[in-house]
Amino acid sequence: MTAPAAIKPIRTDAEHRAALAEIETLFDAAPGTEAADRLEVLTILVAAYEQKQHPIEAPDPVAVLDFAMRAQGRTQADLAALLGSRSRASEVLNRRRALTRDMIDKLATAWGVPADLLSAAYPVRAGMPGALKRGLAATAVVAVLGTAALAGTIGGMVWAYGDSLPSTAELADYVPADMRRYDESGRLAAYRRFVPLSAIPAHVVGAFLAAEDQDFYAHDGYDVWAMVRAAGQNLMHPGSKPAGASTITQQLAKNLLLPGKPPSFERKTQEVLLARRIEAALSKERILELYLNEIYFGGRAYGIAAAAEQYFHKRPADLTVAEAAYLAALPKAPNHYRIDVAENRDRAKTRRDWVLGRMADDGFITVSAATFARAEPLTSAVQRP
């Protein structure tokens, strides 16, 4: 019987592969035997080699903080209270400000977050001065709406519109009410059932971020550059329907606080101002939860639970990637993409497949997953001719 080879440090890929092969043969070794001791030593040596070849990066402090907040049920408002500033909390979570030693000490003492996990350096996004950012946003609002004649008085008008805005304070505890509304003939006309964000899978949330607001976690309620791009598009095509460039937060502001208000310079300006206030008052997760439960999906469906039920007879938790991508395609133009209307189905599939591509580009799913999802037929549980 051949004696086992002497154990020595692993220095090459060939030695690494040989050690892995031997480990596989030793998995069933009885505890306390020479084979079990050899298995333990080989495992340590393999781990040391792999760490040297592929060092484990230090944990990202913002990701650690976000995880700790989720685990403890804390919000951005709680962080603001701890750090003594709403803007400071927002900047930290949006990676526009690095955690200082004082902040780390407060988090370690008050919330029990290990200081060493918060101390690693991480890139901070460069931000433009607030006044410049607000000025660009205001100018973009004018161009988006094609009202260049208002540009000369933009400053005074923008801030004047803020005086009459509804309060965002009630949103902190607001829960969209379950709703069933019937028409005169007794048929269900509108339906909503609230579901918490924790009951909505990551791939469903990712579909909406990819389709509606790729930079959701980076902006403060509105996306200046998206508005500037939309402004350029509107100036290039003055006769077409204006591009709005609304973020998820702006859509929430419009749906909850400015319902029924027709498109206008005033409304777009108020959307931006309200979006900034919402971002200061609520966490990103809370904003997403409200948005997904409020948005209109066409037909009688308000909110993700009603939409999943109406189109697929499913709960949000049971939606496939392809189904999630289709629902994320709807808010742009619900009645244009409803698959329970026969004439919509081709363009609905095209829009769904576009969302899947965006999900892959943004890293929410793999390219292979997007390919498989595109091959999935797009059919509604109940279809009309």
C-alpha cells in the first residue's frame, strides 16, 4: 500500500487541484483517524492558498450599515436622529459622504454595529453643489415641458410653488388602504391589496428599478441628468409627447400628493420639490414599498399585489422573472401594454423583453436568465379577445 504523500504548503494551481481531489476522497473519514487529521490540514492549506490567490475584500461599510438597519428594523429617519442630520444620513446611505470616526463610534455604541466593519475605505460619489443642482433641475423642468418663455423668471416661480405643497409628514406612517371599488353594474372596477416590501422578491423590485429608475439609490429624489436628456429630446422633437424623466420618488409624489393634477410646469416643479422632501423624510426602502403598492397597472389593478393577481393569478412572491419584467413594463403606459387586450400583445412582449435586457445590464439577473425569460410565453391568466 502506497504511503500518503507528505503534506506541504500549496504553491501552484496543480498542487491546489491535487489537494482538492484528495479532499474529496477523504470526506467520509472517521473522526479521530489519521485520514480525518489529514483532511483538516489539507482544508486549511487550500483555504490559505485560495485566500492568497483571491483575497476576500473588506466588507463594504455602506452595505454593512444597510444590512444592520434592515435587521434591526431601522429607517433612514432613525439614522438621521443618531447622526444629528437628515442630510448627513441621506448622503451616507447614497455614498456621497464617507463615514467619519465619530459616526462609526455612534453606530457601534448605539446600534451595536462592529466598528471594524464600518471602517474600510470606500469610494464616495462626487456630487455637485446643491444650488447648482437645483438650478439645473429647474432649468430642465422648463425645457422638459417646452416652456422656454418661463426661463427668465424660473427662480422665483420654482420656490413660490413650494409654499402651497402638501405635507410629506404623514407618509412616515401611511399604509395604502386595501380597496375594492365596484361600478354601477356591480363589477369590480378597482382593486388594491397592500403587501410589505419584505414580501416582494428581489427580482420583482429589480425589474421596476431597471425599467423606471436605474439610479434610484444614487439620487436625492430627482435625476438632473435624466431631466436634461429629456429636455434635449423635447427640444429636438417639439411636436411629440413631452418626455418627463420622472424618478420613482417623483411618481410617488405625483400619485400620492398631487393626484389628478394635469401636466404643467407647476406640477413638474412641485414633483421635484416634493420628491426632495420625501427622500429626506423616508428611507429608500419605504419609498419603494409605497410606490409598488400605489402605482396603477391598468384595468382594475392598483399596486403590485392586484397586478400580479389580475394578470397572472399569483402573489408577488410567486412571480417569475419574465412576469415581473412584464409588470414593470406597465407603469409607463398601462393601457398600451395590457396583455388582456389582444392588440397589445406584440408590443407588450417587446417592452417586457426590453425590461429583461435592462435587468441584465444592471446586474439584477444574469444574461442567461434574461435569455430564458425572453423565451417564456407572455400570456395573461384571463385574456379578452
